[in-house]
Amino acid sequence: MPFPPETINTKTTNMAEATRSHHTCTTCKQRPKTMLLLPCSHLAACEQCVADMSCCPMCSKTVSCVLRTFII
């Protein structure tokens, strides 16, 4: 028996929101994550927000280096 259209639409919307939030800056929640924090290796912030970070927002480790990433 196939799923009703409203179930499929809800699941698709939920998947899109989860993907969007996974790639969104943990600080501003508006721009995409592009900055990799070291030594913890968390991809956690956008370029604008990382300028004010001394600790990773995900694990609280001290940030010693930041690398810009390009996700394609």
C-alpha cells in the first residue's frame, strides 16, 4: 500500500529542514558553515561568526587554528 501524499510531503520537508540545519552556522543559524575549527575538526561556523570565537561552540575546546572549507 503506497504512502499518502501528505506523509511523503511531511517526510520530504523534515529531511530538507534537517539538511539545512546541518549545514547552517551553529552561532548565527543563518549563513552556511564554512570554517573548520582545529584541533577539534568541527565544521561549526560561518566566516563572520568565527572571527569572535576562541572556543568551539560544539565541544568547547580552545580553537588554535581555523581553515576555510569549500563544500561542493
